[in-house]
Amino acid sequence: MVVVVGVFGLDEMRQLSERLCLSFVAGFLTLWEVEPTSCHRIPRATFAPAVALPKKDFRVRISKRELPIENRPG
């Protein structure tokens, strides 16, 4: 009898969640323009499992990025 302690496939799940997170962030930064509002300093980071969180809140302005439209023959 084999007893498995912990979550089976934990490493595979970590890799999958990392890829999903990076894909979402890359898509967001491609389609949206993010800039600080008044203060141009981003607060120091507090590290949590797999992420870095800002120590305090800060405001940003998010606007739609203007992407060039390619002319396609039609």
C-alpha cells in the first residue's frame, strides 16, 4: 500500500497557474495603458506566495490603448 501525502501533481498545477497568470497580465498590458495618477512612486512590495503585493494602496489611470488597424485585402 502506497500513501501519498500532499497534493498529487502540485508542480504541474503551479506551472499551469503561472502560465495562466502571465498570459492574463501580458494580454492586459497589451490592450490597456496603465499610468500613475498623481504620485509617480509605486509603493514598496510585500511578498506573498507567488506574488508581490504593494504595501499600501495607490491609484492608477487605465485607458484603452489605441492599436493600429492593419489593412487586409478583402
